[in-house]
Amino acid sequence: MTTPHYVTCPNCGEKRDASGRYTSPANREHDQRWWAEEHLSGRCVADGARTFTQDRISAALNRAADKVCALAPQDVRLGDAINLVANAALHILEFPDADLEAVVEAKYSEDVDTVLGWVRGGH
Ligand SMILES: [Zn+2]
């Protein structure tokens, strides 16, 4: 059994399993050629055309949300709002027409009125 062997693009940071364990030798060669042409060449960051995996976008949004929430740790409503923005951005990335109700249904275990009520306040 081949163990995963991850290589990281020095230009964009994208990771790739280079062990070839899920692919045929021909596909592996094709993947290596694509990696060299797309990533090692720097094309992945040329002309401002950068791509990010969903995991990287999610991690960046969550880190940003944590930093902003830390400015006012006592303000629970602000924290709920910031986290809702981060969750909504991730969901809307995949479903551009989604409304907040759809975001809450996809990302929270609580019901829609509860979660939106945290941000609406006034109760
Ligand atoms: Zn790259």
C-alpha cells in the first residue's frame, strides 16, 4: 500500500497527493505534467488568476471571524453576526442564490428563527 505523499505548490500553496495511489501510471504522468505546467510554472498565480480550495477559503474566513470577534469578546450578538457572515459566505460561494434561511439550514443545527434571532436581537 502506498502512503499519501503531499507536495505543496510553492506559488499558490495548493496541495496535491503525488503518491499516485488512486490513479493509473498514465494518469499519474498526466497529473505530473499538469502540476508542472499549472503550478510549478507559476501560471496558477499569473495575471491575478488565483484559485483557492474551499478548505483554504473556509480556514481564512474562520480565522478572520475569530480575530474580529476577539475585539469584543463580551458582545455575543456581534460574535453571532460575524460567524453568520463567515458561514453565509461559504454557503453562498457554492449556492449564489441562497438566502439566510438556507444558510442556517445548511450550517447550523439550531432552527432558522433561533439563529437569526441571535443576530436580530431586540428580545
Ligand atoms: Zn500553484
